[in-house]
Amino acid sequence: FDLGPCIEVQKGHECFAEYMGWGVHVLRNQHGEVAAFGACCVFKAWIKSITPRCEQVAPRPLADGCSKVYLDFGSNIGVQVRKLFEPRLYSGAQILPFFDRFFGPAGLRVMPSDRSGICAFGFEANPRFRARLKRLEAAYRQKGWRVHFCVPCMVSDSEKDAVPFYVASDAEHSHWQSSALGAPNSGEDVTVTSVKALDIANFLEKEIFTARASVAAKMDIEGSEFFVLPRLLQRGHLCRGLLDLLFIEWHHHVQLPMGDPDAIRKQTVAGIEAGTACVLGPSTIISEGINDEDYLLDRRPLPLRANR
């Protein structure tokens, strides 16, 4: 029997093979046992022979199958993503009307992602928030919401395995005073750690833009925006049809090696609005007036039961 090429692999869990010539579906479960559906017997040796081929199957892009994507650059403890999927818990938050217009009403957003088409992907450099964000991610997957957090990883203009990241030693202030650019105030007590730097331009091309989804993003990355946004502008990514809407918080207090932060901001915004690199449509809509940090210290319990 020709088992055919592999469809999908989840290492250590299960490996599906394509339908055999006469309609038998082969499955190896999490215990390594083989089951066959049809009028024949399938041997473990055959499954083992195709396992290397299964493991070579390339993973799908992260946003594959999503029709609307929210990118949370600087997730902190994940409150903005929670506002997207659980808006009833965050009454009065500034971002909610924008979510309603871009992603649809709350009644749509609470549906499982395979029905709503909505996915959210967050990025956070502060390693203190890893456990919290991964608990949130797991709870949301149980609800059928496609959410993934890259943590700890720093949104950057280049890819590096380890870069220094400065975390405020005072746990109360680490929510908003941690940065790749050093302590926000002279004399601030910080802990220096190393995190992965993610070239966000390359990431968007490989994992997000291939889905041809409508994309909205929030960027609050404590000064790294002065490096990241010019990179995205240079690559032609700040255009509707790729990145449709961007909420940006500028951090004017940072010291930059390339000049005055306000001058760089004005130059970058002017370049975005000019849209000279955009071929699919107009330039990305930029919103600088929304700094929604309502419910920053979120203590609401995570959802427990599935939505399906």
C-alpha cells in the first residue's frame, strides 16, 4: 500500500497520513498505537517508515486561515488581547469602539476563531510576564480563540538570539518601565536580562501577510518604535492591504543614537502618510491619540470553559 505524503504533524502527539488508495485513514495516537479505519490491517512498521517524511512537512504560516488579525506589539500582561475577545469585562476602555469597527461587534468576537475568523498574536520582551501570557494563551485556546504570545521576545529591526533587556527591579513598575534602551530614568534600579530579538519585518512577511487578512496592530514597545517603524516603512509594509491600522504610542523621553526622537517621529509619520512605497493601496492608518492603558493591572479571572 502507498501511504502517500503527510498532511500534518504534531510531534509527540499524532501523525496523519493522506488517505490510502482505497480510503483507509492511518492514525498513530499519542501512545504510539496504530489504528486503521477500513477493511485492512496496518502495521506499525509502515507508520514508522513514513514518520521522517511527516516530520519534514513545513508548518503553515501563523495567520493561515485568519480573516482578521490583531497584532499586539508590547503585550505586557495581555490586557489588550483580552479586550478584543472579552470586551464585557472592560467596560469603557478607549480601544473598544475601534475594535467594534474593525473586528466587528462583541457578539461576533466571542465566537470561536474558526467561525469569526479573528486571530490575535502578541509579542512581549519582559520575561516576568511569560507565565501569565502562556496561561492566557492556553485558556483562550480552550475557548476556541486563536491566540499566541511570543514571550520573551523583543520586537526589533533585526534578528538576534540574545540582546540585553532592562527590567525595572521594582515589580510594580516593571509593567511600564522596562525597555531595550536602558533604564527610563537615571538612577533607576533595573535588572539586565537577555531576550531574543525578532526582525518583525521578516516575521510579518512569512507569518502574517501571506494570509491576506485585514490586520490591525498596537505598538507600545518603549522606544524601540524609533527603530522598528523606519524598517517597516523601508520594506513597504506600512500600507493598507498589509497592515491596515496601527495604534502607536511614542516614547519621547528615550535617548537615541541617531538623533532627536520627536524629529524622527515626524519624519517617520510623514513617510507613512506619503505612501510612496504602497502598491496595494493607500498607506496604513496611523492613530497616535489612543493610549489605552485602562485596566493595566488586570485581575480578572481567566475564562475556564470552552465556547463550542
